[in-house]
Amino acid sequence: MSAPERTIAVDSAAVLAMTSDVIARYSGSAPVSATVQVLKDLPLRLVARYDLALADGTTAWVAGKWYAIDRGAVVASELEYLAGIGLAVAPLLGYWPAVRLLLTAWVPGRRLTELLAERADTAIAVARAAGRWAARLHGSDMPTPRSCGPAKQRASLAKWRDTSAEVADLADRVARALVGYEDRGRPVHYDHYHQQVVESHGSALVLDLDEAGRGDPAFDVAHFLAHLELLGLQHHGDPAAYHDAAAQYRAGYAETAPWPGDEGVLAAFAWCKLAQRLIHRNAPARDIDYALAAGRRALSSA
């Protein structure tokens, strides 16, 4: 399998040689130099921010995602489509298939995660806007070849079994519940949660379509709400700490489209995903135990 073009990604001169014309068109001035900040370096993806000095004396910032596979071409088409229907996403600057680079403008603004932690008044409004954003995505006809339905979910559960005996037990139960589950085949973000939501002019802009595809909108909303619950536990020792934000998210969604339902099996899948990630990150036992218990509760309600 290929790897991201790491050597090029951290070479500011090489990056500017490829992208300067595009950046000049976007910013209105040619980039003179760039400072590279690697934000994420994973086996299949490297993410970097480029802080640019422009010829007119101003500055600009762009984000580059360097993929190991040609996923960026799909993400580029998704970003283009969503911007075209008026959904707030990171502005697409271009995609370079030879090096598998997706370039977008850097999105300023504060993430919902931070706003919630500070109990900022804007957090409630942004949570509601995030619900509206999700409803519009789910009701769209976003073009994507990626399947995020039950087959993909069962494959993920099979991988997570090795995390721990407790995760294996929950994963096996969720996998059995997914047998015969209908694939709704609607556009989904598939990694929809507070960290992907940025406050933008009082509304919500949603980042990172790397996992997007077609699946069940009920998973997106279950995933979002599970993350809010876990964040409440982590920040305040209370899973209900962000109940108001969750209620506003639901309200924003429902004012835009019918709520897709509270599917217990999909909520259980979301909690299983969270549990295995918490274990890999050596999170406190309290958080891991809560995620596993929440997954079992969700499954019992399915």
C-alpha cells in the first residue's frame, strides 16, 4: 500500500511550487513563503497547516491533507457538492492526484468542543446549527462511492474484538443485531461529533469528510449524541452536563427534516467505537466503563 507523500508535505518550497497559482487566485496575492505545521501524521493520512506570507504583506492559512490512497478525489467532489447546495464546509482549493494532496482554506473559528467546555452561550446555538447541517446532509444527494452501511459496521466490529474481552462481548452482540439490518443508503458524515463542528459567523461549519459515504442517518445522530454524553462525563463528571446542547441539536435537526430515529443498535455501535478508542488512548477506567455500559444499555433498547 502507498503512504502519504511525507517528504513533500513538509517541504514548504515543494508545496508552494505546486500550489502557489491556486493560492494566489484564492487569496488575491501570491504566496512568498510558508511555514509548515504537521497536525496529524497517521499511516494513511498526514494533515498539515501552511502559514503563508503573501506578496502584498498579508498572511493566509491553508490546510493540506496528504493521503495514502486516492480518497482525496472523493472528498474533493463531496466538498464541491456540499458548498454548491449551501452547506458550510472548508473551502476547496484543489486536489493534486499525483501526490494525493487535498488543499482547503484553513477555517478560523472555535470548535464546539471548546465552546461546550467553557459553557459559552454560543455553544447552544452552534449545537442547534449542527443539527440543521446534519439534516441537510442526510436529505441531500451528495455523490459518494463509499458504503457506510451494516456490512462496513460489522467489519469494523470484527476488528475491534481484539481491543479487550469487554469490547469483544459488546462487538459480538452488536454484530448479531446488525444481521439483516436495512442499509438506508443516505449520505452520512460517519464521524459526526463536536470536534468536527466549527462556529462560523454564528452558525456551524462541519469539517472532515474523510469517512463520509452512504449509510443510515440515525448513526450520525447517535454518534454525535454519544460524544456529547461522553464529553460531559470527561469535562464535568456528569454525562448529562450537555443535555441542553443535545436537545438543541435534536431541535435543529427536527426543524429541518424528520428525526431519523433513535436506533439502539446504531447507538450501541457508536459506543463500542468509543470504548475501543478510549482503551487505545489509555483513557481513565471510568470513561471506558461508562462507554461499555452505555453500549449495553443502547443495545437492550434496540
